[in-house]
Amino acid sequence: MVGYVKLFNDRHNRGDYTEISYYDDADRMVDPEEASRIRIREMLSDGAVVKERWSFCGKPVGKGA
């Protein structure tokens, strides 16, 4: 899938796997090279979210940037 990475963790105190998704400033999922925002979710094997973070990355956000 474009703009999505799933990593399996070896430490259980942070969750069983990590999902990384990349978005543009219109909230569309895009390739990492085109992203202006990133979402990182640490998950348990049953799909429960342990921790979720959003951050800015890559291209500047907004029309005036």
C-alpha cells in the first residue's frame, strides 16, 4: 500500500508491531517522499493501540510554505 509501513517489534513493552503511515496536507495517504505528515502507531497483536504520534516531515505543510 502506498504510504504505509508495518514493522514488527522485538520489545513487548512498546507493542508487538509499529504502523507508519504517510500523509499530505490534504490527509491523503502518499509515498514517504511526498509526505508532509507522518502517523506512528504502536500496536498489540490484537490490534489495540498502545501509543499514537503525529508529526511533520518531508515537504512543508500548507499553501504558503
